[in-house]
Amino acid sequence: MALLLAGGFGAALGAINALLIHSLKAPPVIVTIATMTFYFSMLMFCTGGAPLYDLPDWFTTKRTVLMVPLPVVVAATVLGVTAFLLNRLSLGRQLFGLGGNPEA
């Protein structure tokens, strides 16, 4: 559930970035850095400045899958799903088509 919520928030905040870049015609790196600073400021405000660095127990324990540490398995799975999405589905081609060159 936490991963789905985090993904949803990430998608929503990314959509806000995209809208700002598109509507302001601003350089993406400037908008990204500005919104990152704003999001981090809001995080610090909402948490009272308390750090949120605790990882879940299942991620920090010495669990392995076929002798491979679990964080590596999770990262490899995310990489594989992303590569499949970008290279094999039409949605991936559409995402590539959103690049920063309006003439292209």
C-alpha cells in the first residue's frame, strides 16, 4: 500500500511539473529544481523537520532471493518493468515522444 501511495504521489507531483513546464515554457531543469525545493520545504513543514529516513524492516534485513540481496532484486525488478514499458508498449513510445524538443 505504501508503494502504491508513493507512486501515486510521485505521479501527481510529476504531472504538476509537466504542467508548469508546458504552461510557462520554462526550462525543465529550472522547474524541477524549483518544485523539488518547494516539495522538500512542504515535507519539512508537515513533519515538523523530523527526518523520514527509516526504511521498512523487509528492506533493511539480510534477506536474499537466490543469494541476491532483496534491495538489488527490487531495483532490478523496477528496472525490468520500466525497460519493458518504454521499449515494448506504445505508452513507452508516447513517453519518449514527450521529449524537450517541440519541433520534433
